[in-house]
Amino acid sequence: MRSQSAHSTKEQARNLRPVQGEEVDTASVIETLKKTLSDEYFLYLKTQNCHWNVEGPLFFSLHKLFEEQYKELAEFVDRTAEVVRALKSRAPGSFKEFKEFSSIQEASDKMNANQMIDVLSQDHTNIAIALKSRLEIAEDAEETSAVTLYEDLIGFHEKAAWMIRSHRS
């Protein structure tokens, strides 16, 4: 009985082996996840910078909103890194690597509140657009954890852009 069970387990494992093209799909998913991790990290840092340095009549509401958003971004940074690791890849973790992968530009040294609104809402919008194509790659590769992450991120970024834009005077 035991040998039959062991034999059927081996047979099941053999049937679950990835077909030839699947490894390439996973590699593409990992590459997009690394870009996502880098984008999320840079946007986290940029949002925290705005939180610390916002001034003017919108100070209180933007200070509070930026804090909520950078805390949520920190969770997504960690979650994205965990998905990369679950796919048996090393997660980038240095500024050099993040700069290499990210499309997010650093914040200028001195922005007023309206510039912060424009820059951050545009960053969130651009990331949401990029994530939609990354989602398709994850769906094609049937990487469920990446699909779920991307769906959550798209919802977050679309809402974040709207919340920030709502402060425009």
C-alpha cells in the first residue's frame, strides 16, 4: 500500500512539472515584480518626503493623507518582496537596485503643496497604468499571488491618486 501511494505521489509530481514555456513566464513575472517593488519603494520614500515637508493651508489634511499613504505603501513594499521571494528569486533591497528598476523620479528639493499634489497623483496614476500590463503578464503565467497583489495595488493607486487630486485648490 505504501509503495503504491509513494508511486502515485511521484506520478502526480511528474504531471505537475511546468511545461517548457512556463519558466519564461515566471521569469517575466519576477522581472515585473522587481520593477513593482522598486516603484513602490521610491513612491513610499517620495510620499514620506512630502509628508515631512508639506506647508501651507493644506498642511494638516495633506500631512495626514500622506502619512496614511506611506504606511500603506510600506505594507505593499513588504508584500511585493514576499511574492518575489515566494517565486524563489532574490528581492532587490538597495537604492542602487531600486534606481535601476524604478520608473519613479525623485522629488525635487522644494515643492509647494500644489506641486506635491500634482507630482504624487501623477505617480500613482502612472503606476496604476503600468500595473495593469504587469497584471496581464502575471495572469498569463497563472501566478496567483502576483495577480492578487497587482489587483490590490491597482485599486490602492487609483484611489490614492483620486484622494490626492481631491485636495487640489
